[in-house]
Amino acid sequence: MIVMNPLDYINNNHLSYQQVKAINSIISCQTANMGSHRLTCECGHEKIVHNSCYNRHCPICGNFKKEMWIQKQQESLIPGHYFHLVFTIPDSLRSLAYYNQKVIYNLLYSAASKTIIDLSKDKLGVIPGFSLILHTWSQTLMFHPHIHCILVGGGLSLDQSHFKSFKKKFFLHVKILSAVFKGKFLEGLKSLHHKGELVFPSAFEPLEEQVNFKSYLDELYEKDWIVYSKPAFKSPMHVIKYLGRYTHKVAIYDSRIISYDEDSVTFSYLDRSDNSKRREMTLSRDEFTRRFLMHVLPHRFTKIRHYGFLSNRFRSSKVHLIRRMIARQRGVVLPIMKSLDKNELLLKLVGKERLCCPECGNYYTYNHSVSLS
């Protein structure tokens, strides 16, 4: 089995444009390098505020955008329980995935979504509704691509006449999910190789030959692939809390960094092999930076995707139909969760002290960009 550490690739090759852009944006975030704007008040008080970088990999930015997205998702919540599944790939596939990020990530989405849709139709006779979220990191920032799935605990009948709830303990047995997921992923990988859409760095060049790639696939078929099934969400509000933590998450936040200096960075992590005990790890500055950069996504890559009756094309009409079905089945009127408007949300996230003038208490108004040179 050919194995090459993605860290070696970053260390020995040029960084991608997206990696350079991400690190420059993060360094410059909320500094004069990003430009500034002036906030003014009717009383005449002014203050200068540095702009954010709005890079999706920045630990500081994205909170407002995340909250706006979550507010929108509340309108699509289905009353009842939800399942949480995790689709992952074997260790021996991770290196190849790193060198072919966009096509392999897309294959991950395709294999996971087709697994759930096909099994839901064949085994349960329903159209499911679910969202897939890509994460690429482990707790120690190593490259570990996997898909989180948030699945509604029920589906729309194939004739769309009623809504059928699933058992609350589990969706389908993980052995069935794992076997089907493995088959669909490896079939897709074989197709990518046949079409010449895979890139093979020097260490992987032997895999360009069909006979070698077939042996590589055979080894992967022999491995046990695992789909994790986590405890079900008990209510839609638990789903909202999860979405708030994980949908727009980056590889590491400031809250996990314990200390740093010119030479090293120390951060905390949960040791999954030891009952998720919190531990500390110290890395050199270069090593920490390399690990972080492994998780910069390809340009314009969509990491949160919706399927089944939650797909963007059908969501509004199907969710409305399902809520009416559930209300009719239960004999109740279901409340509609209302979203906050932008101003209310901004006040909730930023706080009044940052939006209001300290002199008179009125809200600042955005004036214009300013030059500090």
C-alpha cells in the first residue's frame, strides 16, 4: 500500500493559491491591512473600525454569516427526532484524497447521499430529508476527511400521501450502511480513474497503471468501512444547537489555543482513544501552520449540502406539506419558528456596546471607508 503524508506535500511543494489567500486573510483580519470604515452618530461622535477578512477559514469571521444561515434552517425543521451519522474513509485513502480534494470530496457526498436515499427507498419506502457537512480534520489537526449527516427521523412516502416516522433508536443498521457506502464510493473511485480525473503525485505514479490500481481497490474492498451512528437528536432544538457548533466550524478556534510564542503553539484536544479526555499538544510553529493549511477547502467548494425533501429545489414546498401531514396525524397546530431579522441578530451577536454611541446611546450609522495612510 502506497502511503504518503500530506504534510510532506505542503512542506516540499508550493502552497495553493487558496492556502496563501487564507493565511494572509487570517493574519490581516480586523487590522488596518484589511481597510477601515467610519461609524458616526447623530451627536457627532465617531469611531474607526477595522474590516474583517470574511474568509471562511478564519476563526474570527463567519459568526454572523453562520447565525444567519442557522436562522434560515429553523424554518425547515421537522417536528420529531433526528439522526446523526458520520461517513468516513479508511486511513489508506486519505493521502490520495488530499491530492485530489475536489473530486474525492464530491465523491464522498455522492456516495453518502446515494447510500441514504437508496436504502430509504428500498428498505423503508420513503424519500428521506438530510444535510451533509464536510469536516477534514481530527482533534490534533491531522487530515481526516469525513461527512456528518443530519437526517430527519422520518420520510415522505413515495406516493407523497403521508409522512412515515422512523424508529427512534436507529435509522438502519450501521453494517448495512457501511457496506453500501463502501460499494458506492469505490465504484465511483474506479470511475474517476477510468475517466482520468485522478491526479497521482510521484509517490502514487504506479497507481496510474490499471493493474496496480485494481490491486489498490481490492485492498480497500477487503477493509471494514465504518459508518458511525451517534445518539439521535431528541428534538429540533438539539439540531439547531448542533448546527450552531459544527456547520461553519474551522479546524481550530482561539479558545483551544493555550499558549504560543515565536517557536511553538500549545493547544488542547479531546483524545477519542481515551474516553475523549482533554489533553494538550505542543507543535512547532511551522508544523502547526502546515496542519492548519491542510484544511483549506478548494475554491468555491460547497461544504454544506441538502438532499431528499430538504434539497434546495423542493425544500419550501415539501417541508410545508410534511408539516401539514404531521399536524393532521397528531391533531394539533404546529408552531412556525420565526427567524430574527438582521438587526436583531446583529444586536444579539455583537452587543449593544459595539453598535451604540457611548456618548448618547443611539445606534451608529455606517458612513464610508476611510484611509488610514
